[in-house]
Amino acid sequence: MNRTNMGSNLLLGLAALIWGVAFVAQSVGMEYVEPFTFNGCRFLIGGAVLLPLIWAMSGRRQALGEGVDGHGKNQTEKGMDQPGQRRRAGILGGIICGVVLFVASSFQQFGVAETTVGKAGFITALYIVIVPLLGVFLKKKIPWSVWLSVALATMGMYLLCMTEGLKISRGDVYVFLCAVCFSFHILVIDYVSPKADGVVISCVQFFTAGLISTVAALVFESPRISSIGAAWAPVLYAGVMSCGVGYTLQVVAQKNTDPVLASLILSLESAFSLLAGWVILGQKLSPKELSGCVLVFGAIILAQIPAGRKTA
């Protein structure tokens, strides 16, 4: 592994740490504002943070002469409106992603309010297992290791979520539905990302999810400026660090890292959420719940094996 790859892996690890700690920010933020209000604020901030990056990238492309062929002629003059097509695809793709992100993040925010930070992190990370399973509906063959990871994840979920009375909490159900929605979010991004700039898609999706969340907050909640001001620290962390910085680190780092390895490193988000909940909030898991975390984390890693062999 050269220095470039090592540096990229460290950046991905930092992104996973930022996202893991974000579960704490989401949990603390719920002490001041309601779910839709919190999401509306953080996503609008996240979209605003990415605007300067898009401006800088646009200026760099112009400086490099993007859209101009070797003879100095603009491609649009030859009927090839590639920049325009990518821009339209980025806006449309971002809107679709934003709608899915709104649904997923809403389930997550409601769930975080009723379960521990560590459990929320591990249940959310199940999207890495769910995504290959959705391939069944796309008539894709599911390798044995994915089925084994599903079995491990199921046992882990049982240990994590089931109480002594064999009941699962409402918060755990919300977070699991969040994981399912994030699985669809990944599939949508996988479809639209080759057709447009990733940062543009992300920026548009943040503004879309933020605007829908704001409308939902005005309809179903009673947002107050004073409450939002009291939640300034968790809101800013979730908006600037989790949305803006975390995503930027991922985009920059994945250019020099194998995608399978990148997925494994980013899945450390669940472990970081557990540590953050323990260190910052003093939340502790029972030995049974910790055993469930181990099984879920093993399932997450095992689910990446087919992709690793394919790219070898």
C-alpha cells in the first residue's frame, strides 16, 4: 500500500468517525427540537456547505478547458451538450435522492429518539447487507456469503433489539426501516452517479431533503427559533461535519481506494457510534447487546466478500 492509498484510507476512516459521532448529535438535538425540524436545519446547512465546493470545482473545470476538444472547438457546437446533460441529470438525480433521503433520515431521527446511539448505528449499517438482497428483485444471483451474512445479521438483530419480554422497541423498528430506505438510496445513487457530478447530486439532495423536512416541520411540528438556537451545536455538527465535510472526504478519498475496502472502512461508522454513545453520553450496552453488535459487524464485513472477489 503506497502513501496515497494510505492517506485515502485514513480520510475514509475520518469520515466514518464523523458519521459515527453524528448519531450523538442527532440524539442530543432531539432534546431541543423535533425530528423534522432537526433534519430540515441540518440538510439545508449541508447543502449550503457544498455550494462553495461546487463553485470551486466549476472554476477548475473551466480553467482546464472542460468541454473543449483538441482543436479548440466547444463540444456543444458539435451537438454534444455533455455539460448541460450532466447538469440536468445531477439536478433530477439529486431531487430523487433527496426524496429518498428525507424518508430514510426521518425514520432514523424518530428512531434515535427512542433507542441508544450504539444500537442505532449498528442497525443503520445493515443497509450494507440489505443492498445485495435487493438484487433478488433485479434477478441477480446472491452468493452464499450474502445469505450467511443475512443469517448472522438476523441473530445479531435479535440480540440487539429483543427485550426480556420478547418485544422489539419502536425506536429499533424505525431505525431498521431507515436501513431499508438507505438501501434504496444507495441503489438510486448507483444509477444516477455515472450520469452526473457526485457533489452536485449531493448538494441538490441535501436541499431537497431539507426543504421537504422544513415543510413537514411546519405542518406537523411547532418549530421555534429559540429551540433551534438552543440546538445550535448538534445541528451545526450534523450539517457541516456529517453532511458537508463527511461527504467531501468520501468523494476525495474513494478516488484512490478500492471500493470494497472503502465500504469496509466506512462501515466502521457503526463501531464509532457505539464508542461515541458510551464516551459522550454514557450509554452502555448489555453483554447480550454487545454480542449482537459483534454479529452484525461480522455480517457487514462478510457481505463485502463477493464484491472483493469480483474485483480481484
